[in-house]
Amino acid sequence: MAAEIVSAATGVMNPLIGKLTTLMGDEYKKLKGVRKEVAFLKDELSAMNASLEKLEFMEKLEPNTKNWRDHVREMAYDMENCIDDFMQDIGGANANASAGFVKRMSRRLKTLRVRHRIAGQIEELKARAVEANERRIRYKIDDCNTSCGSVDIDPRISVIYKDVVGLVGTDGPKKEVVSLLTLTEKKHKVVSIVGFGGLGKTTLANQVYVDLEGQFDCKAFIPVSQKPDMPWLLNSLRLKLGINESSHICEVEDIIGQLREHLADKRMKPPSSEDSRKLFMNRVFGSENKCPSNFEEVSNEILKKCGGLPLAIITIASLLASRRERSRNDWESIQNSLGAQFAINPTLKGMRSILNLRYMNLPLHLRTCFLYLGMYPEDYEIQRDDLVRKWIAEGFIINLHGTNLEDVGISYFNELVNRSLIQPAMDIFGNVCYKVHDMMLDLILSKCAEDNFNSVTYTSKDMTRPSNCMYRIRRLSLISAIDRTSETLSWTVPNSTSQLRSLVWFGDCKSIPRLSQLKYIRVLSFEYPGLIVRSRLDVTAISQLFQLRYLKVPTYYYAKLPTEIRGLVHLDTLDVPLGSIPSDIEHLPRLSNLTIGLHAMIGLPERIGIMESLHTLHGFLLHRTPLEALEGLGKLTNLRSLKLDSYDDGECNLLEKAKLDALASSFCKLRNLKYLRMTKGDHDDKDDILGSVSDPPTLIEEMELSSWKMLGVPKWIGDLSCLHSLELSVREAKNDAITILGGLPSLVYLYLWVATCPKEEAVIVSKGLFPVLEHLRFISEEDVTAYLGIEAGAMPKLRELSMLLRVPQWGGAAPVGIEHLLGLQQISLTVWCNEKESPEQVKLEVRPAFSNAVQLHPKPPSVDIECHPW
């Protein structure tokens, strides 16, 4: 069995074969007659699976071949559902020997009935498998000819998505657009960027926006999908522009008319050939000067066929960069597969052909994961870990050599990023997220329709109607506008969607299906609804969903769960805002990720220590956690991500010495921990228990302790060689503290809050400290600029320096040595001034000090100032 292959057509076949193998194991050895038929089924399906894998490499199939493939795929879905039903029923066969006589006899009779029923079902499945295999031989499927370890993010990918200074081909167009917007004599009200899909319009517009946003009091950057939710769009625009609810909005028809008039007969030119070459070479070789001479000619020919379109260039360059070995013949084959006419007359069909080439060159194990991106709406901000957990729930991730499934899934995700099939982005809070280009999403949806992989609908009413699809729908994404009905409704699930495996709901959920009828559901996700007012969502019926592996409800709902959920033996991810925890939650044997939402008001359960399968634990309150739970926390040795909060609600008893000692002791036992966030509210810091830790988990990569005010920088932080992001608050920071932090070899982001600076000596950042730091936020209640100095050779990669200044405490100077920060691109200043002072006047007073300081810099960084009264 080729268990490592998971693709669109074989994605269900391999899990099915795996379950048949399980039925042949010792656990089911008493089912002698059934096991013989199961072995036959497994052999038949394995033969068909080999043919399916071969067909995955074929771009076009003969009608009979395609029909056979689709039939086998749907048959495999039905077979797996049947096996799941059987395994659920017979799962109780491992009856407790201590159970009473009546219960044991009842279970035995039930098992006999199940065996009889499953025997009949397997006979039917056997007949279907035999018929499908005979068709395979009759159609000569096997004679068809084909037509064509852990992964990190490729560092070359940053060439494409880095800050403005690194973007290729935007300098000229950006200057042109900026001039149109800033030259007052031309009086432009609208500047439109128009052009072919994939040309780089959004990238250019975003860079113009970043450059000019400081010059405007009123600004907004809003992506608009092809099927926008207009109420959400207009409300989002209102929010970003600071317009209140009573403001007048123009009619949509009027806006369309104005845009049509302005856009008539206008186009934006594609990047120059020089810019195109630079973009291509940077992506493939990491530099435009590293192309081997024997690849120059074929590179130029490929560039010509890309027609100067950035999306086409990035797509083909990423395809070539992903090759483990460079072969000129391979490159020439890709060159020949590109249409010659595309360079002369770029078309949507030609662009889709290039994107399809990218898809056809994907390894089989990535194809199913890639198609699952079709579950998300256009321009949706995708979170990596959330997507990976959905992949795991669907069975797309294969456990190789005992590797953690989430690690394998992240490796898959990184590979898709490296191939430019997923694009890094930033959300409105400045956090990393990911998006799919709209033309790539179109390709995904067309492939999904072809393979009956998933369907998209836009109203809950559409879900209740019979589907015109030839096959049952297996995955469904509902992208709905806000439902303004006052009551929550439920409706009967139609036969066409009764075997859903994934249901992902984007929008309000006032009208939902009867969940108990979705008996084969693996993924049930209610995504962000775009609401401010919280509403209730009743999901008590999940107790009947035996196959459920992933449940997510956003924090904008009050979720009602069943009181007991121990029957959800496959549940891996529970991400739900809870007011109370089901009484038997500790009995979920496979629960890996537990998040209870921002508004939960509960502490860790007392028996948390027996939930040893947990990898993620978020949202519980420290000050409402009993001592037994804090002691049990240390038993969760598989834990990788921990978020615990605390604040003063009048019931806070966190500062009990026994609890603090238990927390510190448990923290040191979490040897696999990679992410830690703990908040401490406004509690006194006299018991600086975290500061006294002596043996911390050394694998930590991110740590947020900004509200846990420590006396100083703990020495143990210097042992965290993997730490790349740190938020820390201390009472005082002397040079020894800066030396500890500056010695961290992987630290890229640092937020440091300091209450007081030493009066007797300056804080000097010495040569060699902070070797890879890119972002520094330095906050102090005092005038930090009077005490901070930077030596040449310190922080060589720092790109952004953020500081807080308080007027009148600020002494009027910039930190000494800013000119030594050779990589610095931006200085961001937040100034707090007396409410009686004019913010604009304060800005005028602050700017000269920093403008003069940066004039000594070889490439002066920009200086952005925001002023707020306090």
C-alpha cells in the first residue's frame, strides 16, 4: 500500500485501504468470515489505487477513463462510510469484562446483528469492487500514457513578498501613481489601476497606499472579491474611514457609472523586460546575477512566453525553483509547454494554462491539500495552523516514520508557499496570514468541480435544494451574507449533502442544518461572521457525530455544547467559546487542540493532567484554576502551545505561593513547548516566580510575557536558542539585561517594556548583539532616548525601530548611533502629549530631532510620528 500518496482521486482510497487493513488486525480476529471478504476487498482496491495514482499525472482523460475514475472515487467514499459505521457499532465489542451479565448479553446480541448486517454490506461492496476492476481491465486503464522530508519556507520567497524596497518592477509605476495622487495642479480624484489578471495591480496599489497613508487623514485599503458581500464591504469601509452609522452612502449604480466613465480606454503597462528578468532570476536563483550560463538562453525564452505578467513569471519561476535538481531538458520541456501566442497576446485562457501547468507539476501528496483551499472565499485571510488541522481531520496528512502530523502538515503548507500557490500577507492587526490569488482560486474551483471535491454555495436555501450534481456532495463551503432573521432555524439535510465530510460556514448562522443528520462529518467549522453583536449557536447535536474530528466556532458566538462528549473518540480539534466545559472532556482520547475563546471565564479543569494527547491549550484563566490543575499541567509533556490569561476580577487568588510554585514547576516540565503566552493583569510583581526559573523548556520559539512584569530580564531566557519572537516587561533594564537578550541567536522580533532606565549609566547595544533582529519595539515610562546608545556592528539586520515618547519627559534628542543601523528602513514614533497641547505642534517639535539623526545614515529611513493626548 502506497500510504504516502494522497491526491484528489486517491485521497479517500488510501484511508479506506488503511481501515480495511485494521479490520484484518488482531482486534477483529473473531470476525473470521468478514476478515476473508475484507482481505479480498483490500486486494481489489489496492490494484485500482495503483491505476488512480497513474491517472493523477494525466492532464486529459478519455471519457471512459474519466468515468471509471469518478466511479471508483465515489465508490471508495461509500465504502469508507460503510466501514466507519461498522467500526462504530462493533467498537463496543471490546466490552468491559466487569460489565453485568445482562449488559454483556445485550452487547453480544447487538454484535451478532452487526456482523450479519456488515456481512451483507461487504458482499455488496465486493460486487461493486469486482465490477469496477473488470471495467479497469476492459477499458485498458493501465495502458494509458501520461502527459507530463520536512520543508521550511524557501528564503527566496521573501524576494516576492518583502517590503516595498525589495519589490521588483513597481518603482516606476508607483512613482507615476503617487504623482497622480499628489500633484495638486492635476486635481485627480480617482486613479484607477487597470490591467490583465496577474499583472500586479493589487501589489502596486498596496505599495502606493503604504507610501501615502501618512499624508491623508482619511484612508482605507479594502480588497473586493468577485462576489462581494456589499453590506459587509460598505460597513468595513465605514469603519476604516471613521464614518458613523448615519452617514450617507452613494447608490451602487451611481458608483458603477462613475467608475465606467473614468476607466474607459485606460490600461496600465506590464513591468519592463528588465524588471521581469530580475523577478524571475531572484525567485529561481536567489539573485539576478547567479544564473548559470547554460540556463541563460532557456531562461530568456521562458520569460518571453510569460508576456511580462508577474503572476505568470512567479508561477513558472516557483515551479523551476521547486525542482530538486536543475536539468536543462526539464526547463526546455516547460518552455515548450507554454503557448507561443501568450507572449504576444496574453489571455485569461493562456494564464489559466500556465497555472494549470503549475498544478500538474504538484506532487500527488500536495494536490488534495491544495484543492482544499477552494473551501475559502476570495481574499480570505487564511491561518496556517487552522488549515493544517482541517487537513489532518480530513485524513490528507500521512504520518511518516512516527513524525507528528502537524509538523508534516506545516511542511506541506510551506511547500505550497514556496511554490507561490499560497501568498503571505498581513491582517489588519499586523499578524501574518495567507491568501490565494483570485486567478489561482478560479483554477482550484474548476479542479474541485471536475473531481467532485467540494462545492460552494451562497445561501442556506441553496443547501436545502436538490443538487444537479451527478454525485453526492462531499465537502461544502457556504459563503453567506448577514442573516437578519431574529430566530435560529434548522432544516432537514437533503440526500445530496447527507454524506458531507467538511462543512465550512462563512457568515451568520441563523439558519443551519440539523447537525445530527451529518453522520459522516469530519470538519464542522463556523468561521468569522463579520458581526459585532454576539449571538447564540446551538451545537449540542455534535454528540451524535461519531466521525467528527474538528469543530470550530468563532468567539463572536455563545456556543452551546452537549453536557457530555466522550463519544467523540476521534475529536482532534475543539476551538469553541465556552461558558462551561463538558463534564467528561478529559475522556477524549485523541484531543490535540483545545481552545475555549476570548470570553471564557473558566480555569483549567482539575483533571487536566490526564489529557496527555494535548498539543495546544488556549484561553483558560490562571486565577480561576485550582492548585490540582496547575500541578497536573506539568504532565502534558506533548504540549506545544500554551496561552493562559489572568486579570483582577475581584476573585483573583493567583498569588498564593503554592499556586505560583506549581505553575513554575509545571512550566519547566513542558519540554516540547514552542509557544507561551501568559498574562498577569495588574498583579503585584513581588513574587517574580518566572524570573527564578532555572530549567526552562529550551525549544520555545515565541514567548509573550509583556503583562507579566518582572524585576529584570531572567538569565534563563539567554538559554532559548530557538526563540525568534519575544514580548517582555521588566522593571529595570541594565547593560547585562541587554547582553542576555542580544545574545539570542534566532531573535527576530523584540517588544521590550521597561519601567525605569538606569540613571548612573547609559544602556549600550554593543557590536555583535542582536545578530538577526529585524523589529524592535522599545517602550519606557521614562525618556529612553537619553540612555540608549547603539554601537557600530550592533543589530545589523534591524529594519524597523518603534519607540514611545512622553512629552514633556522627552529630552528632545534621538538615540545616539542610529546611523549605525545600516539595515534600518523605518522609525515609528508614538508620542503621548498633554491633552492641552496640539498634537500637530508636538509632531513639529519631535520630527527635527529624528530627521537630523537619520541624515547621518547612508540610506536614511522614513520617520513616522503618531501623537495622542494622555
